[in-house]
Amino acid sequence: MGEEADLLTAPVDGLDEALAAVDAFDRALVAGLLRPQAARAADLTQLALAVAGSPLAARVAEAAEKAAAGAASEDHFVALAAARTALLGAAHDALTARADETTGRIRTETTVTAPAERQAANLLVAARTWLADLARTGWQGIDHELVGSAAQIVSAMLPDPALRRLATLLDGFAAELAASCPGTALERFPARRWGDLWARALLLTQPGAAEPQVVGTATGRLLPLGVDLHEHATAAQAQVHAVFEPADGGAPRLVRASVSVPKPDTVVAAGVWQLLRPHLSLLAALGEGRTMDLTAMPLTDEGDLIWDDERARPGDPADPFATARVALPTATAAPTTPLDRHPARLAEPVFLEGYATQQDAGALTLTFAGRTLAVDTDRIPTAGPLTTEAVAGSGACIGLLRWDDGEFRLQPLAVETTVRKKTVALQAGAWAGGTTDKAGVKAEKAATDAVTVLRERAGRLLRK
């Protein structure tokens, strides 16, 4: 990233209008769509007008009219969720194009694959019905009885690997709603977030929508850049960003490998690694600073590796900063799957060096080539040695370019900083494969103790 960085602050045509239409629909979800309300009718009309020039126009116009009258069916709610998702997808595409223009990155074309039909239609219908009931009731009307009715659906879905993605989403969504019940007691609502979760879950109830489409395999060398760790009260996910160099000499490309696991809310910070580690050997390689040699690893068109430990083995030592300096600038990027096209999911690997840092009222910024980029310090996990102070004292950074709260921000994954006159690299995922760091060891022990206690309790319950 260089002099083009000012593109990150230039206005994006149509972005504000698209987001305003999404906000209008989210206001309707707050109040609920069970009874006609003049204000909600205007909000629904705004959403319909925003997609009037698209193939969704007729279906969304009908759905908006029915919803405004309090007579929307589940199919109408699906149409409204599709319109909302399409608007955020268009915003995502515009922001991604701006990021690609800034970094000079080449992105491959999207390949549309028809989803496979699934047999668990009854579970999908049950989930869709629950989500429709939420929309009719609105966030203001939620109570423990309505929210708790999702538990049986989630329990029935979890044994099916193909439905686990939707089950995990519903479980986390229901947990957030339950923590906010009753809705009548809330003064403010996370309308955008709950709208995102509702729309995404509703579209995932469409047959085959949750299944990744494998389009090929990857054989070659994988060079990890860093790991993005996500924690929720009931789940954790690690997503490793890497450069893949094909064995046949083809162009390097950006890929990801992810693992998600359910977790108890008592396992936090560095403790989550022990839950994730057994399912993804790549985490150990990342912690050890090694490449991985892949053989016919399944790969989706969106650049996601469907990880199989049998198809990977540790390779030679590799410095992520050498990868960032040499391989990252020439790596091509994959398109984004339709349901993942959302501004909040924008996460473009970038490398910066030679910048100046500044902290003002708790906000950290990087200045380079006369431009300033905000650092999203809230995304730095506590499960590693990387800290805000380390970023503030750094001279080089591997990070993810994101869009949040109306602007582009940088999420640090690793930095180079000076400690006792020596250049030291600090990674957010340095403890992913294990650690001797005192804080990391203490957190892992606490997590082990918590999991042991939970297993003992579960065993006692099963014996009764």
C-alpha cells in the first residue's frame, strides 16, 4: 500500500443510500411485523425501492406490501432477507473494489454453482418458522419462551455436519437474544447486528445454502501470514490467512483455512487454542513458524481450504514477514461467496512498513505516505502476545484491511518491533500451537480445569 491509500478515504458512490435502506428495514425488525404500522410501511417501501432495478424487484415489492399489512408469509420474509443481503453485498463489492484498487490486487472471477438439495428439509422449515416468528414479534417483543424454542431445533441440527454451520449461528443468535430478554426492557437494540444474524440464518435455511462448494484441490506449499481469532460465549473460530504456491508453478493465491468449535463460556483467552488445536494442524505450524506441504487439499472457489490433516505435513521454517514482503504482493485473491458478501466481512491481507504511529485519546493510527489509517485495536485477541502497545511501537505490520463504522481500518495480525535493540516479531497467533509464556500457560491450565469439570458434570448427568 502506498500513495493510493487516499482512495480508502474517498466517498463510495451509492454506499450511504444502500446502508440507509438496510437501516430502514432493521427499524422494522425492531418494532416487529405482526401488525400494520405506518412508519414500518415506509421503512419497508424504502427497502423495496432500493432494489427496484434488480431481478428481486417484483418479489420484494410484494413482500414489503404484505409485511406492511401484517400478512407476510415465510417466503415473503425470505425475499426481504434476500433484498437486505443483496444491498449489503453490493456495498461489500464496492468496498472490495476500492481495497483492490488501493493494493493493486488482482481478483479472480466468481463461479456460480447450483446448491445441492438436502434431505433435512423438516429441520430447515422449523428454523425458518422460528425466524419468521422473531420477525413478526420484533426485537421489542422477544421473551424467553420465544427465544428458548430454538434450542430443540439446534439440538436436532448439530449431529448433521452439513447443518452445523446454521445450528451454530442459531445457537449463538438465540443466546444473544436470551441475554437481552425481555425486549420491552431494552432501551437500545443492536439492530444492524441482529438484522445481519436474522437475514443470514434465514437464507441459510434454503436447501443447500450452507454447504461449501468444493471446486478443486490444492497441491503445493502453504505460507501462513497470520490468524484471525473470533470468540463468542458459545463458540470460537480461528481463520488462518496464507499464501498458497501451487506445485505446478502456477500463480500464488490468497487462501484461508478455518476451524470452528463449540465452547463453554468459562473457556476464554489463550484457553480457546486447546479447543481449536486438535482440529487444525496448521495452527501448530503457524505457532512454530513453518510452511505446510499440501497434497490434494480440497479447495473452494472462494479460496477456503477444506482442511484435512491427512493431506498436510509440516514443511520448512518460514518467516511470515518474508512471505508478506515477497509473496503477498503477487498473490491473487478469490471472489467472495454470495452469502459472505457483507462490509463487515471484508478482510484483505495487507503489509505495511515504514509508517509512523500516533495514539490520541485511546485511538491508534498509522501514518504512511501522508495518509492515515485507523488501527482496530479491539480486534487484537487476548489469546496471544500481540498488544496495542506492541503495535504502537512497531515499524512493520501484517494485517487485515477491514471496513467498520464507516471507514477502513487495519486489524493487526503480526508486527515487527524493537526490543532491547533487536527486531522482534509478535503474532496474534503465536500461542496457537502451544506456548511457554507464563500468561499463556496459566490461561491454558485454567481452560483445562474448566473443561475437566464440565466433562465430570456431564458424566454424572449421563449416569443418572
